[in-house]
Amino acid sequence: MSRMPQVTALEIIRFLKYQGFIEDRQSGSHLTLLHEYRNFSVTVPVHSGCDVGRGLAVRILKDAGFSVEDYLRGR
């Protein structure tokens, strides 16, 4: 199992958009992305200048249906 690198919210969002997610709505500092064809969404906290914690990044990817390996291959 690969170790998740330190990433920013924008890097996760870029990966998810490349995988077919689109911006749905934003509430404060949380951006919700929707996958139109798979019909579900994930929320990413967007705090400028801050990295997303590794555990949270892994959880966001898992909720979106991806593994750390998928992320590392796709970035």
C-alpha cells in the first residue's frame, strides 16, 4: 500500500475533476463536487495555503471511489 503524500485541496480537486467530477456548490470553505454519471458527491475543505491532512485526503479519495494508488497514477 502506498503512502499518501501531503497534498493541497486544489490538487485533490484537480484530480477529481480529471476523473469526471464537476463543481456543484460551495458552502463557506467547503466545495462539493458531483459526479454526474455515478450520481454522488464528495466534499473537499478548501483552506488557502493549507495542506489537507493525509488521513482526510485518503478518506476523500475513498469516498469518491479511488485508492491512494489511483491518485498517485493519475496526478
